[in-house]
Amino acid sequence: MQNIKQFQLGDRLFLVYAIPITVTILSAADRYLEISGLIPLSMYVISILSLLPIFLYVVFRSALLNRSRELINLYSANRRVIFSFGALALVVLIGAVYPDAYFDRQGEFLKPFIMFLVLLFSISMGTIPDVVRHHRKILGIGFCCLVGSVVFDIISPGTFSITVGRPGGLSLNPGVSAILLVLLTIGIADWQRLRFYDLICWFVSFSAVFCTLARSGLLLWMICFTWYILKQWKNREIKVFHVIGGLFLLGLMLIMTSDVLLMLQETTWFESQNAQRRIDFIANISELDADQLRAEDRVWLLQKYMGYVFESPIIGHGTGFSHGTGHLVSHNLFVHYWAENGLIGLMVVLWFLGATAKHFQVNKDYRSIVVLAAIIVAGIVWHNNLFEHRSIVMLLGLLASVTSVNMKNLEVEHEDSPVSVSPVVFVNHTV
């Protein structure tokens, strides 16, 4: 116990550094730092260099506290996630030697290795009790920063976004911001009880996602929010007055959405042809027929990429193939890895998703299962390179670490008497 007390001051100083760094990566602000030129380094290098002091402190702390047993046990508890993601990084790295592989920046072939380090560093943060205890607050700060940047992009168009006529926030990309907002909202929410604070977060998230005009982001939000409400209903957390109030808010939101759509079609905020087309699509989505949906660029790209898949279904065309040949990306996670890294790439992605789901299921973390499910949905309908985003990899690593620590604490509480509690316990169990 004395050893733990000796590190309390160090842990608090650690948080002063770790929280801003974690928030920077979770909100994808590291990309803005690179593109804006504020830091003349790649966003991947920024992430690693900023996370390295955190990892070194964790290693030093664990070595002095209990000869690194705590850190080793934490990595062992997360071995499913670590090994499967390591295999994915290795497959992508091997794909870099293919003749059709392509990297538009020097050293970019090391990206899979860097992402693996981001995962390892993120998991290691679970050894710090205050990180586990306050991880929802850390996610909340990242959420507020991202929402604020989207709002600022509306007030001052082009401050962050690289897409003309659409606010993108700190990630610069409206689509990336949309999915990060949804994932962070899921991570903040308590899925075991209904909290007014969580409902506020859901509706703020909807407003920000809506402003990005990311169609798949809106779809993802609706799926996840419906899931959240059904879970609360199953938990018997929703009462009659909640239903009445919810229906009123839903009706109010739909009316406001219609008014906002009309306003956006006349404003200069979303003046680009692409933005107006998206507003049109959202406004008339109920009237779209099958032919119009097939004409959408995402469907056309998916069909095109399946052609590339069948050209080399076993070994693929090589990492970065889609960018190197000038092809538009597939916007599908599974087709992307199949086209670039072959059948083994597809199988390893499925292994990683399955292993991570198993990790969350074994540790009884319902919220993290929803986060993973949202990533899968986003991978199907929206993005092809989700696991190249530091924000998403860090979020998964942090959640995987927190859920294994919480489960360990619960086991210790069951084994020990109420009077004598082991000093190994980090935090109270939360889901």
C-alpha cells in the first residue's frame, strides 16, 4: 500500500500530460497538427512520440511497484486483441513488398507497425488507476473538442475541413468526424442505466453528425441510438414519462431537421455541389428507389473493387494499391483488405474483430461490444481503412484495457472479504 501511495503524486502529474495527449489523438487533432504545419511531422510520428513518454512512465512505474507483473498481466489479459491486431499489422507490412504496393510518403510503409504500437501504448494506460476510473471523462473531453471543432468549422468555413462546403472538425474529414462522434458517444454512455447526461450527449452528437452531412454517419447514429434505447428498455430503466418525453423530443428533432435542411439549401455554409447533393439525398431519402441507390458512388465503387478482388483473390494487389493506381477507395473495410492483402488479409481482419468481440464478451463489457459493432457497420457502409486511424485504434485499446482491469477488480472483490481489500484493486467495477 505504501508503494502505491508513493506513486499518487506521479500519477497525477502523469494525468496532466496524458489527458491532453489522449484527447488529441481521440479527437484526431494530430492530423490537423500535421496538415496545418503547426508540427512539421507526420501524424503517425506525432502520435508515437507523444505516447512514448506515457508508455515509459507506465513501464517505470510497474517495474518499481511490482517488478512489471502488473503490466505483464494486463498484456496477458488482452492477448487476444494484441496477437490478432499484430497479425493484421504483419500482413499489411508484408503486402508492402508487392509490385503494386504504393506509399505516397516516405516511411509510410511503417504505418502498420506504428498502429500496433499505438494499441500497445493505449492498453498499457490501464495500469494507472485514475485513467481507468476517469476514462469516460477523458472520452467526454475528446467528444467536446470534436463537437466544438465542427461548430467552429460552421461558423468559420474551411478552418479545419478539407472538403469544400462541409464542416470536418479537427479530423479535417467530415466522414471521419461523424464516426468518431458516434463511437465516443457510445463510449461515454452508461448502458446499464439511463442518465440525463447521456441523452444530452446523444442529441449533441446527432446535431454534430448531421452538420457533417455524412450519410453513413447519420445511419450509424440512428442504429446505435435505437440500440441504446432498446437496451435501456430491457434494463427497465425507461418509464412511461420517458417514452412520452422521448416521442416529443423525436418529433421536435424531426421538425427541426426539416427546417435545417431547407435552411442549408439556401446558405453559403454548404455551398458546394457535393454538399447540396447530400442535403438533397437526406431530405428525400424516403423517396429513393433501388435504381437511385445503385447509382450512388459507394455502390458503384464496391462493384468496381470486387472486380479487383477477383483479379487476385488469394494474395491481393499489395498494400496501398488503391491509392497508387489512382483508383477511388472502396469505402468498405473488408473489400479493402481483400483487394490489397488477399484472402489472408480478409481472414486476419475477421480474426481481429472476432477476437476483440470475444475479449469484450468474456469480460462482460456490453458498451465495448456496441463500439465494436458500430465499427463493423461503419466498415461495411462507409470506410475502408478504419484501423489506420489512431483515434479508433486508441479507443479500442483503451476500452480493452479498462474492461479487463474492471473484470479483474470484480474477481478480487469476490475473493476478498469486505474488510480486507487487496491493494492490487484499481477502481470500482463499472461497465
